[in-house]
Amino acid sequence: MYTLGIDVHKRDSQIAVLDEDGEVVEKPRIENDQFDELAEAFAGSKAALEATGNYYSIYDTLAEHLDVQVADPHETKAIGTTEVKNDRLDAKLLAQLRRAEMIALDEKLARMLDDYIDGPRIDKQDDYGRDPLISTTHGRPSTSTIRDTIYRLTRPCIYGGCPHDQDPEECDATEFDHASTCPSSRSPHEMRSGSITAHLLEDVPMEIVTERMVVSKSVLDRHYDRRTKREKMLQRRKFL
């Protein structure tokens, strides 16, 4: 089985092809509208490309024949920093990372983040000259801004009628700083609990959840795991 690393550019892309021993056997450069032939030639192989530029069409073409993963450009740069930089080395690094199973960015997540960055994200730096993923007109959002925004976005009246028979024109919870007074709005803690519980219900191993959510097992058990006793019992039956 071959492993392909693809350094995508605007009109063409540099390819590095590794054999089963990790040796570079081909390093072609092709036009971005010629990936059909490449995908068919290496059908069944693994491939990796960075989430940069218009990689969507290339991914879709390759995914019909290859096992493709999308790499985070920031992570690949951090791992493969060298004094010498060229397209062939970048393509080879992507292939090596793919071969070593060191690429973990989900393709759907990559597309969602790209859509957000190219769409509603506000292009504003923080006080340290960095570009936060989540931004406001003032830079990086404060903790209170995140909390208040979550309260506002979880009010049912935003998406439909009020389950509490309140008139939106008169309800205090529709005011900017009073969203938390809505009985159906949710706090950041509840969203975090819901996310953790959803992962656990999908049988994601506990050690993976605690590492990803940066929380100890004891704290997770006490404060975040919302599974019922019956749900836990049904999950145990799958393994015991």
C-alpha cells in the first residue's frame, strides 16, 4: 500500500508517494484538475493534504478511491519545522505523518472551521497580536461574553415559540443582560456536561474523554456525567 502526501497550491499540487517501507518512490507535480487519474492509479492507498486553500474539490475527488485525511497546517508546521522549506519536503512530511497515523483532524470539522473563518468570524487580533479562532470586535472574547452569549443562544424563543407562554416583547429574558433569567436557557457548564455525556453515550473510552475535555475522572463523575443508571447498565451489557 502506498501513502500520498499532497501539498496543495492554487493551480497545481506537489505529490510525494511513499512505499510500504516509507521510501519516496514518486514525486510528481500535477494540475489540480487532474486528480481523477491520480486517485484511480493509487486506489486503496492512504493520503493526506492540508486544510488550506480550496482543498475541498481535491479531497472529494481523492476520497472516491483513497483513504484521505485532512491535516491542520499549524500542527504540521510545528512538527516539521526545518530551515529548508520547499513543496517537495512539505508533501513528503504530510505523507510521513499520514503513514505514522499522526493526523487527527476530522474532515467535517475542518470544513466547518473553514466555513466559519471565511464567513462570520470577525478578523480581529487580541492584545498580544494573535488571531483568536473565536473573536469579537474587541479581539478575544472575555469569559463573561462567552457565558452571556451561550445563555442568549439557548433561549427557545430564538428558534420558535416560548414554552413558558411569555410575550417576547415584554419578557425580561429577551434583554441583553438578562438571558440567564429564562428558565430554559442553558449555562456553559450544562453545555459542557451535555457534550461529555454525549461522548460517553457513544462509548468513547473514559480516558479519551477526560483527556479531550481536560478533566479528571473523579470530577467528571461528580459534575459532568449525566447518564442515568439504566443508560450505564445498557452500555455495560455491550461488553460484559
